[in-house]
Amino acid sequence: MKKVLNVGGNDKSTPLPPEYAGFEHVLLDIDPTRKPDLVCDARNLSTLAAGEFDAVYCSHNLEHYFRHDVPKVLAGILHVLKDGGFAQIRVPDIGAVMKTVVERDCDIEDVLYTSLAGPISVLDVLYGFGKEIEQSGQDFYAHKTGFTRKSLAKALSSAGFSISYSMARDLEIKAVAFKGKPDPAALALFGF
């Protein structure tokens, strides 16, 4: 059975995207109260076994690290991937957020959209979901960096991913990056 490492996925009540149907879901999170399979800071992924996973899913986690830590997180993701494996990375699209703020003449506390967690303000996208940070008392929920489609592609390339694809929509960037020669089955999952 193929294995996917869900980096920073909070808990298993949030379903993975349909591409991971049939994958064994291994949850990694820094917060032990979420009951992950692995308690680990994503900056320390290189301490895990090399080449253990077919895929890594990292949704809205990479922006929680300072810019200088992003290469370390991405190197760790590359480390745990099998050759031909892929990482799916999702982050807020800061370029689109800035454009939307200007077009809508938004103030920093205005709501950009409503999620399952509730209203999301400009501040929440830029600095982390304030309600979650306040309720948890954990500053690791704060956002410490941001990405545009171009800057994420550059970070993935610099980390050593052989090829990446990305799209931006709904104030979010979705990227898929491969380690080495992409597995044709993995390419097919995303319609490449």
C-alpha cells in the first residue's frame, strides 16, 4: 500500500483530497494534543527514515515557518519521499490576497472569505488564524512567511525537487513537486 505523510494536518478528522484514496494516511504534527501518528516539528523531518513515503501532503503548514526555515522543511520533505514520489503543497497566495485587498479597498480586519472555521480576515491570512492562536495559546499557529506562485516554485526548485507544477485559485496556491523522475501513476493522479 502506498503511504502519504500528512505534514501539519492537525488531526485525521479533516479528510485528505481524493488523490490519496487507497493511501495509508500517516499524520505528522507538532501538537501532541491532536493525536498525530508522529509528533515532530517539520523542520526536523530529516530525522525520519529516508524514502519511506510515496507522497507528502502539506496543506497550509509551510507558511508557519520563518523564511530561513522553509529550505529545511522542504529538504526534509524531499528526504522522506521515495524516488519518483511527490509533495503536494498548499499555501495562501499572498500576491492574490494583496490584489484582492486593493481591489476591494479592504481594511486589515475585513473578512476576505468564510471557511469551515469561520470568517477569515486579511490579518488571519497574513499572520495566522487569530482565533486559533488565541484559543490554543500556541504561537506555532502564527504565519511567519508568505508565498506567491513564483516564490513557491523557486523554493521547491532550490530544495532539489526535479519538477513542479502549480496553480493559483481562491487566494491559494496548490503545487505538486516531484523527487527525481515522476512516477507515471502519480502524474496521472493530477492529470499531468
